Amino acid sequence: MFGTVTQIQVTPDQLTELVRIAVRSELANYTPPAPEGSDLPDLMTRRQTSETLQVSLTTLHEWAKDSDERPAVLVPLKINGRVRYSRADVLAALKESRRFKNKAGEGRVA
């Protein structure tokens, strides 16, 4: 059930060197993860944006409006009559912690 246990004696300097070698080996083989959102297009459709932000298309439309209570959350770009959102703007909206009010006036975090 249990494997063989071997006990060895090493000096603190030897242990430090063993750890250093192991860390270097791991770092040499390390591949950093792709940055968040790097798989998204530069200009996103309404549907891509709503799915990324996990909100409805109606909410996305409402967020584009300035009101007395708050400025627009995410302003779309109009390109050849089509609505697009900048990937950078969408990622920034993902990172921001904003508080919105729904129609009933209850607080809600989006």
C-alpha cells in the first residue's frame, strides 16, 4: 500500500540549489495563459457582447443610453448601419463593478 521511504541528508545550501534547479526547469516549460478576451474579435456584434457580459440584448440597448441617474455604460459603434462594440470597451465593462437599478428600483449588480 505504501511505497518505500528513503531519507537523505542535505545541507541548507544543497536544498536551496535543488529547489532552484526545479523552479528553473518548471519556468523553462511554462506557457503563460492567453490574456483574457484575446479570443474575442476587435469589433463585437450585439449578440457576442450580450453573451460575453451575460446580459440580455434589451439590457445592452438600455446601457447605451445616458440618463439622469447614470451615464451610458457601454456605447456602441455604428459601422455601415450595423451596431458593434469595441472589445476593449466590453472587457473594461466586464472588470468594472457597477451598480444599476432595475425598473422596480431595486439595487442590482451587473
